Amino acid sequence: MIREWGILAPVIFISLQALQVIIAPIPGELTGILGGYLFDQWVGLLYSTIGLTVGSVAAFAVGRWLGAHYVQRLVSPDIWRKLGFIIEAEGIILCLVIFLIPGLPKDMTCYLFGLSPMPFWVFAVVSTLGRMPGTWILSAQGAHTASGDYVEVILLTALVVALALPLYYCRIVEWFRGKQTNAIDGG
């Protein structure tokens, strides 16, 4: 359907990528793969990155503009409890780590970072750079699927799972538990 838009297909796709950040129920993994499938690996990466950056900075701006009262209603109580510490964070490293690690709710964290003291331009640069490795992998999966290179798709998927699962379960879960315990204890 996107290809039917012809010359406007990239604009439609970039808009879809931006909207999937702003309106979280659209799964970003699927749109990332779609970009590679429709436009090939590198052009898909470019279009996805543009859309993801536009959506991320828009969500950041909405969080900054409308404030904590709005954002707290927007994100689930579970995400607010686990990631609420972002509001006090200025850390470039924290932002980069959150956007690098697969499986973390990046779309909602854009709104939360909008509540933080982090400057707008810093967030724009760091979130864009942090999303790029995952976006590249999704674009590559889509491009290999389009060309029928299913072995490469399986290998890329296995590589991501092999890297992400141990990191996610061993480090990140414990880190969030520690943040949650500190918040409960008042520390």
C-alpha cells in the first residue's frame, strides 16, 4: 500500500515511523523491518531514522510542554514506577543506554525525558544515535526478507537475541529493581 504512493512513499513511511513513536501501539519493530523491505537496507535505515527522530523529539516536546500531569496519565503506572527516575536524569549515558537496549519502552521514555532537565538538542542527538544500531538491524532484516535471503534474516535475528537476552536479563532487570527499591526506601 505504501508503494502505491509512488514518489510520496518515503514521506508516508517517514510519517508512519514518527507516528509509531508518538502513538505507541504501532509496533516499531514491524515498521523498521518494513523500511528495509520497501526501500532496501540503507535507504530504509535513513528513512526510519528520520521518522524515529521526528517522532522522538515530538514526544519529548509534548512531555516538556504539557508536563508531568499529562505524561503520568499517558504512560502506564508500571512504566512510571520503573522509569520515573528519568525525570531527574540529565545523563547522556543513561539516555544512550536506554535507546541502545532492545525491549525497553523507548517511545514512552521520550515523553519522560521531556520532563527531565536534559536539553532538547542533546536528547535529539543521543536518542537518534542510540536507536541507529537497532534500526539498522531491522532495516537489514527487511531488506534480506525482500530479497529472499532468509538465512541472513535468521542469522541477524539469532545474533540480536543472543546479544540482547543476557544483557537484558542479567543487567537491566537488576538495575531497574535497584532503582525501584531505592524509590520505595526513599533513597
